[in-house]
Amino acid sequence: MHKLFRKIDFFKSLGWFGNIILSIGVIPQVVQTWETKDVSSFNWSFLLMWAFGVLFTFIYILEGDLKSGKRQYPLWLNYLVNIIATFYLCYAKILYS
């Protein structure tokens, strides 16, 4: 059992855990918006800054990973989920407003 713990990378596990939480965190808002079609409380400035912030950060991470040959899959997961979710929320804001 002791060897198992030596093989587990604590910081990699922490990164996966944190990014899974961040990925899951947006899902309740998407589900609520899908079900209620209520977007009245969404602020355009927030939605657009969030959407483009996650998009540009993902591009930055992807470019860095491609250059270095390393892959930060926890970050990829987080940013891809958030890109899809935020652009859906922007779409919903247009559709339901």
C-alpha cells in the first residue's frame, strides 16, 4: 500500500479534483436555465467576459501544452466544459430575452 501512495502525484490529483469541481460547478446553472428559460438575472458584461476569458485562457493553455509537449488534461476538461456552458448561457440570453 505504501508504494501506491508514492506513485500517486499529490499535485496532479489536486489539479484533477479542482478542475472537476470547476467543471461541475457550472452545470447547475445550465440545467436551471434550460428548464426555466429565465435569463433575466444574467448580466451581459459578466457572461461575455467569462465566455471569452475561458476561451482565450484555453487557447493559451493549449498552445503552451503543444509547445512543451506536456498535456494538462485537468485544465483542458475545465476550460472545455466552461466554454460550452458559457456560450450556451450567452445563446440562452439571446434566445430567451
